[in-house]
Amino acid sequence: MTLGIGGLHAGYGRIEVCRHIDLQLADGEFLAVLGANGAGKSTLLGAIAGVVAHRGSIDLDGTQLASLNARERARSGLALVPEGRRNLFSPLTVHENLQLGLRLLPAADRTRLLDEILSMFPILGARRTQAAGLLSGGEQQMLALAVALARRPSVLLLDEPSQGLAPLLLQNLAEQIRALRSMGLAIVLAEQNHRFAAQLCDRYVVLVAGEIGDEGSRDQLQDAQHVAHALMAA
Ligand SMILES: Nc1ncnc2c1ncn2[C@@H]1O[C@H](COP(=O)(O)OP(=O)(O)O)[C@@H](O)[C@H]1O
Ligand SMILES: [Mg+2]
């Protein structure tokens, strides 16, 4: 699926946070959205997912999503994994959280997809009766990904999944995200951690005060000096 964002402005009430955003995401492509704290990364992902007010155009494979609500966008193939794993219900068990994720699918497809997800994240099967809030940070991040995958999306919007995870867990997370890629998902990853993003993305943009201030290839992102320069402007 191809995602095209054109002339997107997004914000809260009269506060405009993101301005003039144009982005193209090809089938199966991986785009990193970098930027300092407060640059507008979460606002941009929220606008695409339909949970933050916006104007402009959001086209998914020829379907205009801008006038659809968040649930309709989810049905069209967008899934947001919000910052701080806020798509999880802490008192509910792992299994119950997954069932909530699966509820948008036809009942006949649920069991098979659940099996697929649990084979990707076996630890979630072992923890199925545990409350989500009692999982470790790394396990919660896995569950947050799994709940989003339960909607069988074509485009995954990942908001700072690395946040709060120990360096050792970051490697596991990077491998899991790579595995999602190989399923053919297009991914937009918002990150402050540009080293983490550089392991995964094809291209990046840097948000500077809500506008795209710089963009480039993964090779350019691995050039630390170039990135430090771009982020310093942020
Ligand atoms: N619910 C909200 N209401 C008003 N302003 C907000 C809200 N959420 C975020 N902001 C403001 O929008 C700006 C961008 O925030 P955010 O998109 O969360 O940035 P980032 O994800 O890059 O850290 C910040 O100035 C922040 O204070
Ligand atoms: Mg954020």
C-alpha cells in the first residue's frame, strides 16, 4: 500500500503543531520521523491515525482518509502503536488485550492470526493470563506491537517504541521490527533515538518545530555528523 500525505497541518484547538507536511511512503517502505522532544512527531502520527485534528490530504492506495475517523482508518489498514504503549489496558490480561485488537477482524480469521502473532512473540503466549500492566517494559512493547498487528494493518505507525527500554532490549526490539518488515508492512517510525532508527529505516525526515527540516537516505542517517547537524537545528 502506498501512503501519500499532502499539505498536512495538525494541532490541538487553535495551536497548530505540524505544518506543510508532505510525505510519500511506498509499498513496504520504512520511513523514520526524527526530531527532538516536542518537535511534533506524535502529533504527526496521531493526525495520520485520525486521533489528532488536522487538515490536508491523507491518501492510502487511492482512498482519501482525511475525512474518516480513527476506527475507519484502522479498518482501511492503518495501525498506530502510540507513545508509552498507550494502546494497552494495564488491568486486562495479555490475552484480553489481544482479543481487543482482533475485534475489528471477521471472527473466522481471528484464531489463525492470533496463532501467527503468538508464534512471532512466544513470550506473550507464556504470559497470556498475566495483566498487561505487570509485564516488563520489553514485554509491554511486544504486546503493544502485537495488538496493532492484530488489526492486520498494511501501514504501521510506531511512536517511539525504544522509549524507556534498556540497551539490551533495544536489540530485541529492532529484530522484531525487522521481522514486521519482512511481512511486507510499510512502517513510519517516530524516534528521538536516531541510532536505533538508522538500523531499520530506508529513509528519514527530521521534524523541526513541526515542519520537515531535513531528509535523506539511511546511509546519510548513519553519518553521525550529518544527523547531529540536522537534529541540532531541531
Ligand atoms: N494534547 C495536546 N494539547 C496541546 N498541545 C499539545 C498536546 N500534545 C502535544 N502538544 C504540544 O505539541 C507540540 C509537539 O508535541 P509532540 O507531537 O508530542 O512532539 P514529539 O512527539 O516530537 O515529542 C509540543 O509543543 C506539545 O506541547
Ligand atoms: Mg512523541
